[in-house]
Amino acid sequence: MRGVWRSFSAAFTSASLINPPPLTSHLFHRGTNANNVGTLFSAFNDVDSQRYLSSNSPLFFLNKFRHKRVEDVETNTITDVNEKGIVPRIAIIGGGIAGVTAASAIAKHLQKEQNRNELSAKIVLFEADIEGGQRSVPFESCQQPIWTAGDIVPGAAMHIMSQRSTLGNILTDTCQEIFSTFLEKIRSNAKNTITYKSNIDNFDVKPPYFALHLIRCIGPSATWDERATFVDFLRHFLITSLLSGEHEAHERGKFIQELAKSNRLLFLEALNNEIGGKDLSDRMGSNKGFLSLHRTREAAMHAEKEGKDHNETSEMIPIEEAIKLEPRISNLPMSNSLFAVHRKDDYTANSAVFVQDLVNQIKAKGVEYRCGDKGMIRGISTWQVSHKHNSCTETGVLTTTTNDSRFRITTEDGTSHNFDYVVLAAGVNTPLLARKLAVENAPQSIFRPSFCPTYPLRGYSLTVYTNHTTQDGNERTKIGRSSNLLNMPISVDDMYCSSVGVNMARIAGFGELVGYRDKAENVPSLAPKVMARYAKAIFPESDVTEEAALQCFRPMTPDDIPLVGGVSSVPGLYLHTGHGTLGWTLSLATAECVAQAVCEDIDGRKPESVYRLPGDVTVERAKLSPDRFL
């Protein structure tokens, strides 16, 4: 089965490189993608083991609900205290959908467990973006949105990349991409006098999806840490793919599907009860249903079976019926030869609007949201804190000592903050930061595996605007159609086209291994031209060009499953990353998982073997654990 990465959660803002101060290394970076605004760090050494008060109870921290902030002028360090001691402090690194959902879930669990309206812990979310992810442009205006994270909440079956067939697809697609790129250069130099058509010009042939630029991943432009993360990812990916047959890949897809179902329930719950109700639903352009288009009957039958195997409503329908559901399908030159599968349970919604409303909600709950220089991480370090515990025995009082890792984070504005727990949700930049923290606890080499073997997968998104007006949308609603430009989203040739506005649609797709964002932005790709060609076919009234395509970098894991939960080698450190193209599809569910793990740690409870999610879903923690790659 051809590996297909869902690209609904493509980001639409290119990264802007930050020039690091002398203390930091090349790791410093700012950028937006599907899961977060990535923020990188360089480690520094510091010791502050005096800030903890003695306590024999893990619930000691939870009795402090009213606290104040104390600033140490000499060290420029801010600490949260009250009359009983220091409250537990939680840092969330990354202010995109992965970070914001984690902050929301942790705050919700703490309030629920303590039965209070105010937080029993200090939660700080760090976001490098100047506007804190709040910049947006109304989708009714014919301007490019400045910040957005995706527009699909799918409940349909997932396609898995980590299997043997994908290795062949990567090689063949890369060869096609190299040949077509070379041909494009020749045609450009010959002023388009060459009439030969490659796959990017021919609708009769499926265009390449993957691309591998090995020299960009491990070549001279990459740093040692970047090379190490690629080697780590590639090793695990090859092992997983070569050892995985169709059954194993199916089981991983089934596992992701269970998470997606719970994610959908959490999305609907938040929509109805917490964030914005009907008004938010309208602003998000929410819609239901999805059409996947296939070039062969066998592929369509497989997609139909895949959906049914995961207990989703999935039905293969004639292409004529699909065109009735979405008339713009007929604009595709090869539409008459396509086969369609209708999935009725998928939801379309603009995640940028959702995240912005969620940010406002967590602020109201007491979460501190730091952005710009206040949220840009300058350094992070760990140190060991010793706790003495007294217990009565037959021979007297026994004193034991335990060591816990704690964290200090310094931001670009020069302030330092102490934390008991850190959740890394820094997207594609998380493995670089993870390596820095791992080095402090256990020296690593380029060949030693880490607990975060993710790697950036570059994709593209292309936003299409038409001259439709709000009045057109009102008329469409009156006749029972969606007010969005598309009645329902469609997929064709591994590209996904969806709409969450009256005059706007978005095409997203492609999976390219080309290195990290700041080194890869100038790496050529056929994707923009291919997407523009499909966009012009589906929306002939638009004036879209390939120059409007925007890059997005998604953190991919070697086995397609996100990294969620605690890191055993660094107590107090949690990961919420590796969602790949499924950040909007999975983040609400995985945020619940990481919140359960963090709150268990704060309460001193023994961790369960499963996470409990809506829809009576139980998820094995080991399958999500970062320790699974060690």
C-alpha cells in the first residue's frame, strides 16, 4: 500500500530565522507549523538546589492555591511562592496546537481533581512567535492567512508510511522528482521550446509524492545534532518498515484511528460545551463528510475496507454520485476514470480559529502565555534536587534520599524561570532540544538512540481564493449546501483539498525529507507546480500561482505514532510531539494522555498501564511512550 501522510494539518507560515546571541548555537529558531511554533534552545549549566522545601508527601505542593511571584534581582530569576511554600510549576514549550492543547488538558485535569476554579499549579506556555499565534486574517478576505495550523478533523482510517512498500515509493518518487526537476531546468533554459511532458504536466499519471535529499540531511550544511537526529530517525524507520508486514502496519493504523476517534469526541465536546458553541462552529467553517478519489477500483475498494475495518462509515460510490456531492470534481480532466469513497464521519474545521479560542480559554483559567522575547527560549538546563524522607522503623527513624531532575528555562528577555515539569511540544525542533537535555543526563554520540527520534517532513499548502462573496454563501446555505466553497473536502493523488470559508480552499500534500527548516527552504521541489496545476483545474475561476505555495515542516516519528508521555531518563520531562501531518487529528486526544501522566506525577500516584480517553477508549501507554525507541 502506498504510504500516504495526511496533510490536513499543513502550516501556512514560512519560518523566519532568528540570529542567536553568542550563548546559543544554531539551534535557535522561530517558525510555525501544524503542531507548534518551534522554539529551540542551547543548554547552559546552573545549580539551584536550595529552592525546595522539605516534605514527605507528594501532595505537599497541591495545598498551595494562592501564590505570588518573587523576583531575585541578583539572578534575575522569577519563582512562584505563597505562605506555605513553592507551588508546582509546569512549562509547556511550543505555542501551537500541540502545546496549547497540552496546557488546556493539564489545567482542566488539575481543576477537576482539586474541585476548584483556580489552578493548583503554575502553568507557563512559551511561544516564540511575536503575536503568540493570535495573528489571523478573515478567510472572507482575499489575503493570505498569516497564521493557521490546518483545517481537518478526520475520523477516517489512517494510511501508514512505515512499511516496506513505502521504501520503494520513496526511491521511485525521488528518481522521478530528480528527473523532472532536471527537465524543468532544461525547459526553462530553452525558453519552453521542449514539448515533452513529465508527470507534473500530465493528469493521466499520478505525480510523485515523496522526495529524499540525503545531502541536505547529513551533508556539510547540516550540524552534528541535525545529522544525529536524521540517523536516529532513519535507523528506526528502516527497522520498523523492513520488519513490518501489512498486518503490523494495519495494527498501527488501527491504533492511530482509535486516537482519532477520541480526538473527534473531544473536539465536539469542546465545541458544544467549553469554547464557543454555535458561533465558533460558524467561524471555523465546520462541515461533515469527506470524499477520497482513487485512480483504480482496487485502491478504492481497499480504502473502503480500511474505513470499515476501523468501524467508520465508508462507502464506495459511483463517480457520478460523488460529483453530485461535490460538483467541482468534474473539473478534473481525469474525473470520469476516478473511483470515489464517501466517508460520512469526517469533520472539516479551521484549526487556527479553534487554537486562538483555546488560547483565550487557558488564559482565563490562569495559564501564563508568554510570546515574543518573553516566550523565546534562550537556554534550558536540568539539575538534581535531593529530597530527604523520614520513615519509622522498628529500630528508629530511617532517613532516605531521592533525587529528582528539575529545570530552569531562560528566555530572550533575560529572565529565568524554575520548573518542576517540562512538556516539550516544540514540533520539528523538539529532537534537537531533547538531545541537549539527554547529553546532560547521559552523553550521546551520533549513533546512540535518543528518546525523541523524530525528523522534519516537508510538505506544502496552497491557498486558493475565488471571487465568491458572503452573499453567495448565504444563498448556498438556503438551498441546503455548505456555505463553504467546497461542499465537502476531497483527496486526489495524495493531495487533500478542503474549504473552511465562502471564497477560500486549501490544497495540501507531499512528504519530503530535506533537512531542517532553515537549511531546507531553498531546496527545489516539484510540489508547488503540481499543486497549482490541480488547483487551477478544480477552481478555474481563481488566479492561483505556484509562488503562493507555502512550506510546512511536520515532526514525523519512525513508526507513525506520536511521542507522548514521560521520559524515564529525565524525570519531570514529558513529550507531546511527533504527530506529523495529524496534529489537528490527534492533539486533543494525546493532550489528554500527557495531562494524565503529568497529574499522576504531581499527585504522587502510581501510573496506570493505560490512558483513558472518551468513547471508552483505553490506550496502552507503552505504545505512545518515548522510551519505546530506547
